[in-house]
Amino acid sequence: MHLTEEQLNKFDQEGYLFFPNLFSKEEVGYLNSAVPDLYKIRAEYNFREKGTDVVRTNFAAHMYSEPFAKLARHPRMIQPVEDLLKEKLYMHQFKINGKMAFEGDVWQWHQDYGTWFNDDLMPTSRAMNVAIFLNDVTEFNGPLIFIPGSHKKGVIDAGHDTSTTSYPLWTINNEIITKLVDRAGGLNGGIVSPKGPAGSMILFHSCLVHASSNNLSPFNRISVYLSLCAVSNHIRRYKRKEYIAHRDFTPIECLPDDCLINDYNVDLPWKDGIPQSAYETSMKEISNK
């Protein structure tokens, strides 16, 4: 799936694109059927909400789950980012975020590239997020909110919040957020929130400022996020464990478009467990290779 010139221009201006109903009910059902077993795993790569047993984020499912290994190579998710970055991509991060009914906690205001730069030494913001909704996303179950055009500000000063939730995040203070929202239109479009049925997809820039509130509704909001980086822009430090920030910079090769409803062979390198090397970290800067 390739982007039109109109879509490329819209992305440049606003920093995101929204594609309602991009995946069919059958495709979404196939992905959803795998989530409960993944969330049952008692392992550190399943981050749980602070003070509860509810999963907040499952990392690296594409390395050990066949449905998500296929999704990680799906042309509807990979090709639009290739169009934007004009380069082959590698998987920097893969996560299944579970903002669960009544329990899903807040994600503070942040830029994803802020974390990727500060923790992983990713050289530039030549990286994008693409997310698919596995549940209907409404105003009630903690949808993502964006500040349109905020990606054009580049990297914004952030503080490392290690206490608000169970997951540490480089967050942006309220004063800066207020200024960004005012510049984007204040009450008239300064904050937007793409919502839609399961199977919808969002693509957004790694510098786009975004957040989400907690989920007070009885409706789950599970989404899968692929963080895709230009191969030439790979990370230069392994401060974070490999199941969070991947170290295989091999270009992604897409499967056929029907890969979620037909059989295709996919590699599952961690199907028998995450190797010990994936838990090792280093503050040493690696060479450009």
C-alpha cells in the first residue's frame, strides 16, 4: 500500500495519517485470537500496570508469535513508511499496548523519538510509528491524542518520568504542551484524536507529541505498534534490553497482502524463549555498521 501525493503532503503538515477500516474483521480476529495467550505469559517483557496484574505493554511478539510476525511484514504497515522515509526499514520496536477496561493507565505527553534518542542513541528522527486498532477506539476508552504539526518542532526538552506509571518515559512539561496546543489552534484543532473501528490504522511521526488518558470505560483498547526506522538510522547504543529496542537492522521484506488470512512461512527466532543476550545492556556507543 503506497501513499498518494495528497497523503504525503498531509503527513508533512500534520505529522500523522489515519486509515479507518484498513484491515478486515477476519484479519483483526486472527490477531486478537493470539493476544490472551501472550498476555498470560509471566515474563518481564509483559509490563503490567502499576499495582495491578493487568498487562500494559507486551514487547516483541513478532519474534515468537506467528500472527504478529506476519503483521510485522505486512505491506499495509511497511510500505507507507517506506514511502515517507524513502529507504528500507528495520523493526526498532514492536509492542501490543493493552489499555484495558477500567485499568488502563495514562500515557503522559511525550515524543517517541525523545526516548529513542536519549536511551538508544538513534541519530535522527528518521523513524515512524504505525499502529493498528484491535478494538474499537472511542472517546471513552483512552484514545490517542495528538498535537498536529508538533513534529515540526524537532526534539523537545523532556524529563525522565520513572514514577507516574509502570513504564519509564521521557515526558514533556505542561507549559510546553500549552504553548504547542495554542500554536496548533487551541480549542479549534490544537488537539486531535483519531477514533474508529477495530482494523483502523494510524501512522505518525516519531516527533509528533502525543498522549492518552486512562481508560475508565468497560471497553478494552488494545493496539499494536510497529516502530519502524530507516536502516541507515539504526540505534548506536544498547542501553535498553533487546526485547524493547531491537538490534537486528536487517531490512524488512514484506509478505503478500493476504498474509493474515493465508499460510506463509515466517521466522520465529524467539519461539523457544528469549536468548540471554537479549537481556544484556551496554552504555557503550557502537560503530556505524
